[in-house]
Amino acid sequence: MKSEAANAADRPIDQHTHWPQYHQRGRKMLPTTKYAQSGDIFIAYQTSGSGPIDIVLAPGFISHLEHMWEDTRHARFFHGLESFARLIRFDKRGTGLSDRSVGFPTLDERIDDIRAVMDAAGSSRAVLLGMSEGGAMVQLFAATYPERVSGLVLIGSYSNAKTSIPSYKDPKLAEAQILASWGTGASLPDFAPGLANDLEFRDWWARFERLSASPSAVIKLRQMNSEIDVTPILPSIQAPTLIIHRVDDVRCSVKNARDMAAAIRNAKMVELPGKDHLVWLEESGIVLAEIRKFVDTAPEPVEPDRVLTTVLFTDIVDSTQRAAAAGDTEWRSVMDAHFSLARSQLRRFRGKEVKTLGDGILATFDGPARAVRCAQAIATGVRPLGIAIRAGLHTGEVEIREDNDVTGIAVNIASRVSQLAGSGEILVSSTVKDLVAGSGLIFNDLGPRAIKGLEDNLRIFHAVPDIRS
């Protein structure tokens, strides 16, 4: 949020403005598509504009970096953002020009992709603009990496897919429609009913469908997206937030958007009339004016001392009795092997060891799915040592102290959850379970349990052992 944007903010935007520079430049003058590496996956991205702030645009469920420039409505919106910012756009894994055949992308992996794109583009801090499904991604990113986010803009977005998107309530019907008509433009009324009778735009949309994803990929993405629920992390978002939503959005409920605005501590909501989910297509001037005003007037972000993280506690079951039976020398050897294996798995799954606690470890992770898999791998790995561990995990906001220790209610909850676990068990809170949509992890619902320090019971889940660990 830099004050230099004020100069650009003084220039009015006409939503009917044409962008002759776009038509004059032709295809060869479009921004260059580059690739950022995120693990083993390559993410396509583009940068354009040279304003004093960076805006990273996370698209909806499908996108195609280059084809989107061929529609004047999309181009007008992108050029509007470029007038006061450097615009960084990308195709999510599995769509557009990014790597396809990537299975079910988890939220962990998707926020890794945002970080990889920002790093590749040389952006240390940015305003994140999330459209539709992209909004859930940037909300989780903002809570996990607050130091890299100066503001959030959520357009036609949601935090809970099942309560927000009516079409997810009948997945079989939706999948049948996709298989029958994907690539023909038949999905346009589900996103922009106001343009459904525009034959030229419908032709563009049909090609957009074909270029962005195959029918099977769309079905997989829908299955994963239908499980998205980042509602528990909304109070952890520290960045100033602007929410823009149509009152009668044909795809995403305005009620969920209002709930988001109430849950995020520093959020402003702008409601617009109409049904079109793709707000910027017909009213880019209004949307751009709101975004430009937001980035100019929002306060400079302060360095955060709290972050969203997944906390893991482990300890050895019946360690006192086993130590007495084994003797000091043998037990010390077992403990050394246990800690060596645990630290190896922490490195593998990008966990951070905070400290040891007698015969266990306190660690934190920037992704809940990795945290669960790490706990599973440790539990499997220590069996040949003749010992068993138990583990508990919870995702929440923690405070990082100067000595790198972590404190806060999330730490206490994770500790309480671990104390409920039996031999070899890995238990997680409902928050962790909700955030690992698409990961393939399997959980058994153990029901609500009383947790010391919490007024309400917390639903606990048992992570079924992964035989691949």
C-alpha cells in the first residue's frame, strides 16, 4: 500500500473505455509467459505494468494466461490494474499453461504456487487479488504468510464452497453436464448470464473452456474445490481486505461473502447489483475504482508477530516404563534413533522443529497436509525401534517469540489433542481436517471432545495410517 498510487487514483476510469494499445500491439506484444518452479511442478505466469505496488491475481477455477488477453473485457480489466500496479497473473496447477496431470491439487500446494510465482517475479510483498476459488487460496496465503501480503481483494469469492456454491450440492448432475458439453461454451450462463446471448463472447468462452482444462480435469478440480472450507482461519487474516460481490451472484452466495466480511478483522464489503459472477466483465470501471481507492487508502502493513501455522506435538507412548525396562544406555540409543528419524521427516515435509519436550517434539508447518503426512511417517518409521508415538495437530494463529518458541491458544489446543491420542494414533482438530481438502488423507470422525481452555467442544478426527509412509 504505497502512497505513490495516489497519482494513478486521481485518473477516472470509464467502464466503457477501449484500450487501443491492446489492439495495436497484437499477439506478439503480449506479456511474455514465464515459468516458476514449485516443487516438481511448473507454474505459468506473466507480469505486466510498472506501478508502485504489486498485485498478484489468483484466478477462478480455470484460466488461460494468453487466451484471456484476446477478450477485450478481460484485457480492459487487466490494463486498468496495470495503470496503478505491476500485475502478476498465473495459471493454477492443472489449468491453462501450467503443468496439467497433477492429480488433486491441495490448498498447501496451491499456496506454495503463489509463493513460487512471487519469488520468480521478484515480489517480496503484494496485494493479493482472488477471484472466486482464487479467493480461498489468497485468504489462506495471507494468514500463513502475513509478511508477504499488504492487502487482500476478494471478488465473487467464498470461504466455504459447499455453503456458498449451489451447484456443488448435486455433483453428479454437474459432472454429467460437463462430460456432455464442455468446450461448447455451455457453462457461460453459470458465470455470466448477462452475456449468455452474446454470440461472439460465447464463442470466445467455448475456446476458453477447451484451452483451460479438459473435461476430466474440470471434474477433478470441482471435486477438490467442493471440499474447500477456510472459514476457521478468517480471524487470523491481518491484512486490510476488500470484498466485492454481487447481491444476486449466480454462482457464489452473497451470504458467505458477508460472513467473510464479518469474520476478517479489517474488511470492507462492497455489494453490487446484478447476477454475473464475473463482475469485472461488464463493470470493470466500478471494480477498478474500488480497488484503486482501496490500495491507496489502506494503511501501511506492520511486520506481523502472529502467523497461521499447523502445530504438531509428538511423544513416545509409555516411555517411562520402556526406559526402566531397557536401561539407560539402550534407551539413550533408542531415543537418539527416534529423534534422528523424526528430524529427517521434518526436513522431508518442510516442518520446523521448535523444541524437544522430553521424549517428544513440538514442530510447526506452513501446510496442514504436510504436517499430517509427517506425523504419519514418524509413526511408521519408529516401529522398528520397538516404540510407538502418539501425535496431535491443530491449525491456528501462533505468536513467534524472539527465541523462536511459539505460544498461543493454537499451541495449547494441539497439545490437548495429542493427549487424547492412543498408541500409534494421530489425531487432528476439525480445522486441520477442513484445510486438507483434496489431499487424499482419510479421517475417522471421533466426534466432539472437551478441550481444556475452550468453551465449546472440538470435533476430533483420527488420521488413518498411510501405508505409503
